[in-house]
Amino acid sequence: MDVSDLRDAYATRPLEPAPRLSVMEPRGPVSAVVADQLILFREGIVSLCEGWNLSVAAQCGDGQEALEAIQASKPDLAILALDLPKLDTLEILRRVRQSGFATKLLVISTRDDRKTVLEALRGGAHAYLLKSAPARHLYEAIHQTLDGGVYVTPSLEPDRLFGPRRDRPEGDPLESLSAREYQVFHLLVEGFRAKEIAARRGLSAKTVDTYRSALMRKLDIHDLPGLVKFAVQRNLTALK
């Protein structure tokens, strides 16, 4: 799915927040899996879902648990933190999409750069929300995705997100990275070793090394400190 497809799928249909998801009742029960390694945040999402009459089938602390819960319960929704341990969230998206499950996949993250958002949506996410967003945005995302739409946190300016890239010069090397290379890039700058990245992404360590070599060549950066510096300059990491 390219950017134009995502733009066509995206539709802003704001919904008024309500204490309960009464609009869901004609559909029958709506089930959800919630995954975040931060227990307090995860339990907060679960509490919101239960307050909106969603049935939470499972809450998980890592990606492997989340994938197994989705496969076992085939929920209507899966609300997933972007950077889950053990099995990367983007790998979960890929596997669920390949399985043909009807589960709507909502990704929640602190990362707000354009490429990360687009890679998540291209990878199979039906919604991308920032963790700094208010609860009503999650409520809106649930409604919109169950209605067959795509939802993005409004502060990410979806019109600009899906429109032509104007804030980077032509030939931006970051745009040349493939989805896999960009995922490996992020995990490298966050301190993961090749074996750890391989486990999270369901790859061999040799394949990770191939992606690392390719992304370094495309960025013309040939050591890890250089990658970290680049990520900080481009506001692609929480590191400062």
C-alpha cells in the first residue's frame, strides 16, 4: 500500500466522546487484546476499554504474548504499543495480516515521525495514535476502524502526512530505506544487538547484518555512533 492508497483510505469522521460505546451494541460484543510492556499504561487502556463496554480478551506485556493472544482469540481489535519486546510490533502486524484475521490493529506510540507512521500503516495498522493523545482519540479510532476506516492522531496532521513531502530536500536518504532497513535502523540506534533484532523481527542474524550494511550505505554513515547522531538530529529517537 502506497501513500496515495493510505490517503484514500483515511477519512476524518470525528465522534463525540461518550462514557460507553453504546454504538457498538448492534454489532454484538466487541473484543480486544491490549499489549504494552508498561503495566500502568496497559491497565489504563484496559480500564478505558472496559468502561466503553469492550470485552478485553487478554492483556500482554510483550509481542510474543500479544501474537499468541490474537491467534487464540481472534479479537475484533488489538491495541498494540509500537515497540513491544520479544517480538516486534511491525512483525505482529505482518503475521496477522498474512493470517487473514479480521482483527483491526491499532498502534500506539511516542514516535511521531512521518516514516514511522507510514511504515506502520503500510505494514497493516488500521490506526496510529500517540501516547500523548487524549482518551477520546482512542475512542474515535475504535469507532473509525471498526467502520472500515483508517485513523491517525489529528496532531500528526494527516493531510500533510499523506500529501507530498515538502519538509525534506529531494533525495533525502532516509526515504530510500526499505521498511525492513528502517526497522533495523531504529532498533540499532535504540541499542539492540543483531541477535536481539533478529529475534524481535523473526529474522536471522545474518539477514540483520545485511540490512545494517545496506542502510549504512544508503545513509552514508558507517558506524553506530554516527547512526545515533543522525537519529537525534532528525528527531527519530527519544535519546537526547
